[in-house]
Amino acid sequence: MQASARLLALVLEIVAGALLVALTVLVSVAAALRYLGTGISFYDEVAPILLAWVTFFGAALVALNRGHLGFDNVVRALPEAGRRVAFVLSETLTITFFLALAWGGYRLLQVMAGEHLVTLPWLSIEVTQSVIPVASLTFVAAELLTLPQAWARLHRPPPAAAVVTESSHLE
């Protein structure tokens, strides 16, 4: 992995990890307080926001490792020209989707400008929803940074263990 991809991976691991810890602490404390008959006023508003942030940045991290679900065995079974077409189509659709999502997220920030959370009036909706364009562009960066290695893998035959025949699957 190149230096820029390693740096992005480190940043995403730190961000996603910190968000996951924050979400875990918030949920644990809120559960304990509810058991004691009280609660945290902002829990119901902040926990879903943290979950969205963990999901978006975690997805970008998985993209950096090319770990999202795919049809690798199907693509590898195609002739080389078919593999190239499937790869280009897949990458084009993925990058286009996340660029559109980033644009939509940016437009959402403009529409929600000046709005704040009900339970935390000092926290603007723009901050909480900024994850949409930021993480979408991060996902695109992850795709582009790993594109050369993914392209190079197209030309390798599938590992023998990855090929599952119908008869071996039924045994």
C-alpha cells in the first residue's frame, strides 16, 4: 500500500475507532442511567448521529482495504476483456454514486444551515450532517488510491481455494 493510502488508513482507523468508543461509552452510560431511573437528555439524538459517523467512516476504511462485498469469483471467471469491462463499470458506478452522495450531502448542509439539535442547541445540524459529504469524498479517495492494485489483481488467476464447484459445495 502506498504512503498516502497508509496515512488515510491510519486517520480512518483513529477516527472510526474514537467514534466507536464514544458511541459505546454513550450507550453504556445511558443504559446504566436508565436502569437507575434517570437518563441522558441528548442520548436519543446523539447516538444515531454517532452510529452514522461510525458507519460512514468505517465504510471508507473498508473501501481502502477493498473489503466490500463483491462478486470476485464471478468476475475472475470471465475472460480477461470481460474482467476489465466489469471492473471499469463497477468502479465508475461506485465513484459516481459517492460523488453524487457528496454533492447531495453538501446541498443538505445548505438547506439545514442555521438548524441545531434540540437537546444540544449549541451543536449545529451542519456539523452533525457534514459526515455525508466528507466521508463520501473519503470513500472516493479510498477507491482511487487502491485502483492501481485492484486493476493489477484482475490479471491474476483466482486462488485454487477460492474456486467453489457445485459438487464441492454440496459435500
